Amino acid sequence: MARDASTIIGRGTHVRGRVTGDGNLEVQGRVDGDVALEGDVVVESGGLVASNVSARRIVVRGAVKGDLVASESISLEEGARVVGDLRAPRVAIVGGLVRGYVQSGDAQGAPRAAAKAVAARPAPAKALAASAPQASNGSPAKKAVAPAPSARRVESAPRAVTLAGGAPAPKHGPPPPVVRALKKGAKGALKKRA
Amino acid sequence: MASTVIGAGITIEGEVTADEDVVVQGTIRGKLSARDAVTVESGAVVEADVTSGPVSCAGAITGNITSTDRVDLQSGAKVVGNVKATRITIADGAQFKGNVDMDV
């Protein structure tokens, strides 16, 4: 179906954003943003794609900085410059320069991309309020040092803090920061006293 | 012959900047700037502010159009937004809602 529905990003054209849909795409200009198509993508010489590309077939004669994933084939031809991973059932590097990981064949190995560490957002104000009184049982110097590490620490155990809500401090949340804060504070205090 | 064509079935979300003609048959959301002519064909959807040379529209544009030249809304066009251009034509059968600014 895609044959006639051809999209051309011309030489003088710069696209910043996602390109999606079905149809063929020819890039002579520049695209910054993910390209995800059902059809074929051709990056012509002079064309530059600075993002990931996923399509049925990908032919590169220009420059790509990003991962290429094709459901059928990837072909890098003369003049291609690719920095990124290639993944497709068939990968042909006829010419050009590549830096990246290449995976051909049907084996869909686990993507190398690191799993996103989803850092839950804690309620910083509450966390600080909860940890402040405990930190304050030391010297004033310790008190000043306390908030930063405690706020950082809370990120790793946000659930305990948010669930606790009431006055009794949770067993897991606050203690580590106190230890840390004391360590840092103690050093500072020692230096000052020495 | 236009140098840049956004084919039917293609959606671009973001900004398109062109130093040449742009023909839209698909969908653009975001912003469209062209130094030259922009043609929005029948069936195309542009949800973006358009800044360009001459604009010819037979599709749908939602957004402000600023042209250094003329804007032609053809029959079947549907435009919602303000239009600023030196000349504007609205063909019978075109739908248009917005302000017109022609530098009187």
C-alpha cells in the first residue's frame, strides 16, 4: 500500500519531532526525533537522522545517529555513517561506516538498552520534616548537613515514608539517613574541634 | 515539484522547518515553517501554526497561518485559526473560522 504514499523530507527541511505512520519515507534533509513507520525508510546521502528508526526496511546512504530496527532488512550502502545498534532479520553492510552492535537473524535477543530505573518521586517536604527532628539531636553543624543526605536517601525508600503518614516514624525510612548524616557531620565536627 | 512531501498515512509530531516547498498529504502536529510554498492537500491535517510563503489549502488546518505571500483556501478546505497574509482567497465551499489580517 505504501508505494504511492511516499514521504520525502527534502534537502532543506529539518524535522524536529516524531515521524510515525505507514508509508515510505525518504530523508534527504534532517530528522531529529524518532521515526517509526510500517513502510520503508531510505536515508539518502546528505540526509541525517539523529534518532532511532524503526521500519520494515531501512536503507542508509547518509548519516544516522541512533538505533535502527527493521522488521525485514537493513542495508547500509556506500556513504552510510551509522552510530547506533542495528537489529533486523537481515542486515547488509555493503559500504559505509558503522559503530554499534549488530544483530541479524530472527533471534530477538533482549535489547541492550539498560532498563529504566523508575525512580519514584517522594514527597520531599514531608521527608525532610520527618528526618529533621532526628538529625537535630546532634550539634548545629550536624543539623545543617542533615537535610541533603536524608532527602537523597529517601528516594530509595519512598513508600515507607508516604505510607507512614502519621507521627510514628517507619522502621525502614529514616534510620539510614541519620547514620549517614552523623557520619558526615561527625567528620565536620571533628575537623572543627581539632 | 515540491522537495518535501509528507505523504498520506504519515504523522509528524513536532516541528518541521523547510527551506523549500512543502506538500502535506498526511498529518503534522506542532509547527510548520517553510521559506517557500506550503500545499495542504485534500485529506491532509495540519494542527500547527504555519509560517511560510504562499499557502494553498484543500485540507484541514487548525492553527494560525502567517504567510509572506498569498493564502488560498480551496473548496473543501477547513481552516480554524487566524490568517495573516498579503492576499487571501476563500473559495466557495471552504470552511473558515478566524481572523484575517491583510496588512491594509
